[in-house]
Amino acid sequence: MKFNIHNVSLTISAASSKQYPETDWPEIALAGRSNVGKSSFINTLLNRKNFARTSGRPGKTQLLNFFNIDDTLHFVDVPGYGYARVSKKEREKWGALIEEYLTTRPNLRAVVSLVDLRHEPSAEDIQMYEFLKYYDIPVILVATKADKIKRGRWNKHESVIKKALQFDSNDDFIIFSSFDKTGLDEAWQVIEQFVD
């Protein structure tokens, strides 16, 4: 790996485009449902316990969190979607924030779209994937919580997800577990291809 993951920090939690960092560093955004394991994915990649806060209360990320990786790359954690306990108005606000970032940010290289390997993708998961394809934004699909399924059933679950998303075979699909680090090296390899 070419990044020093001991050198990471939070640059800013941005509430609007005016607060985006003024760097020319490449950015990899991370998107997914509120309880898909996004924070755990980031923490596993960075070999940290609580760098990206995992909360028992999904829907906690309400801003765009720009994480500085070794002064060369930003991970951008976008608000989780599909969380019911937030007002519709609040959800629309997040939606506009995410959409503006994804469609206007020149630094964006790819989006890690996280889905839960155990379940068929939700309507929001499908919508997110279609949105990224529509805007021609490179997608890295990461299916989390693999440790919760017997390895022998992974292929079956993978094909259910791919079918529901009408998955483009040119996109990367990574089976991942933050528990036993399945897919960790592969995730970094794919991310590095986008930020070279």
C-alpha cells in the first residue's frame, strides 16, 4: 500500500460546497445505507478502532466528512441514506448535499457504494447505483458483513445483488468484512487504481 495510514486526520465536516477543502487531492466518496457498516469499512481500511465514529444510532453522519489520508487523498464520508427516524425535510437536505457533491466536485475519482451482502439491495441502494451510472461516476461496489454468511453462500448472495442492481460487469465488486478483514487488500488495490 502506498499510503501511510498512520497519518490520517479529519480535515473538515462540510455542510455546504463553500466548506470543501481547497486541495487538488483526489477524493474517494463512500455512500451507503445508514446501517451498512460504512464507518466500520473506513476504520478497517485505516486500521483504526474509532476513527470514523460508528454509532448505535444510524443516520448520525449529517455532513460530508473529509478524511485526510497521508496528505495525498481524501475519503469523503457522505450521509447515510434510508434512515427512517429523520424528518423528510432533513433527508431532502442531505440528498441535495450529496447530489451537489457527487455531480460537481472535480476532485472526485470514484464512489465506494456499500451494500449489505446478506440482503437484496434496497430501493435506495438501487437508486444510488443508477444515479452514479447515470452521471458516469466510477463505482466500486462493496458488499459488507460477509462474516455473517457462510462462505459457501457468498456467490448466491452476490448474484442476487448484481441482478437487483443490473450490475455493470466493468465495475469492481468486493466482498468485505470488517470483522475478519476479508476484502481489505482488494479494496485498497482498487482504490489505488483510481487515485494514481
